[in-house]
Amino acid sequence: MATIELLHIAGCPNSEETLHRLQLAVNITLPSNTPIKSTLIDSAETAANSPFAGSPTILVEGVDLFTTDGRANDLACGI
């Protein structure tokens, strides 16, 4: 089973819609019991210790699906 994780910050307006769309994609393409872990990034330290690239970040097997120029330590929303 794939490991899927959504990294996000509190109050990011993109996180809820991203989670919804991610769940739809998972339901269509993967077994129905595939969970999505939602992880709140609540500090610069937490961001620095994860592959966080802005909120929201989608990881599959620990790899960012939409790679950018690097990690983010700022608690900021992405596009």
C-alpha cells in the first residue's frame, strides 16, 4: 500500500481543496483502504525536519509529487 501524506499549515486556504482532490484521485487509482495522512506543519523546526515545500505539499512514499527548488522553512502557503 502506498504511503500518502499531505503537509500543510493552519489556515492555508488551499489545503482543504487539495485534500479533497487528493482523496478523489486516491479513490480512483488505488485500493479503497489507502489512507492519506494529514500533517500540520506548525513551526519552522517542523518544516525544516520534513520535505515541506510550502502548504500544501503532497508526498507519496516520502517524495514530493510537485518538486520545487527546495524545502521551505517558512510557514507559508504555496500556489
